[in-house]
Amino acid sequence: MRIRATLNALALRLDGNETPELLHKALADLPPLPLEVEVAGVVGQGVLEALLELGRERGLQLRPPRGEKYIPYTEVIDQTVRSGVRIESPGTLVILGDVNAGAEVVAAGDIIVVGKLRGLAHAGATGQEEAAIWAMSLEAKQIRIAHHVAQAPAGEAGARNPERARVVNGQIVLEAWGRR
């Protein structure tokens, strides 16, 4: 739990580790300003009841979670991903090898392929439009970033140079990166 004072309220961020007693104790000696509450974790029923009780006394406003995107870690796969294999990661995914056609790599964060990307790649799978797909050779027929989908034009071969795919103005764009 974090508490900070704003001009007209106490901003309270609940992380999910709070108890009703801890909530009452933390606010006991603070001025009786209204509460602006952001819930960033799983909060139990007792904490919600205590929060509603405090809200009746002080005033209460719920705030949506800030735009923070928690990506827990980077996972490294040190081999080629073969056709028929699906790899999912709650963080960023680094493949040290190729992603063959028929293989799928899905990550909540970025996908970085140090090799050829021929299979399906879905970066930002939990909605992070800021995610990107990086590959030494981007030859995939389809890539996805968050809810955006891009397909390679029919009959066109990939650039065979390092590229980055990212979302710009609601569309996936490819950009060269690395040596020029």
C-alpha cells in the first residue's frame, strides 16, 4: 500500500497485501481528506468493506490503474523453435535461433528473434500496444501486436535484413534496424 497527499485528497494505492487493520492504522493519523483509491492487486472482501466504511466518513473516489505495464521477466529460448511448437511467455521472449513456419511464439512483452522469423509471432498478447517484434530476418506470413494483425503481401519475400515491427497510429509498421 502506498499513500501520498494530493492537493484535495489522499491518493491510496492498494497492491493486494493489505488487511483491514493495516488500512485503518495507516489512515488513523492522517488528515480526514477524501480518498482517491487505485486498486493494483487482488483485494479481499474485508479490505473492501473497510474501504467503504472509510469512504462514508471521508469520501471515496476509485481511480483506474495507471498505465503501468508490468512485464515480469525476460525468457530466453536458446534453440530453434520447430514447426508445431507453441511457446508462451508472460514477459519478453528472446529466441536465439529461428522460428520455423508452423511454430508460434506468444509474449506479453516484446519478441526478439536472433535468427529468421517465419512462424507466427504475437507480441503484447495481453494488450500492450507498446510491444514490438524484432527479428534478424522477418519472413513471417502473419504477425500480431496486441489486437493488431499484419499479413505479408502475397508473393513477396521478406527483407532479409534486421527489422522491427511496432504499432504506429493503429497499424503495424516495419522498420529497418541495426546496420545501415
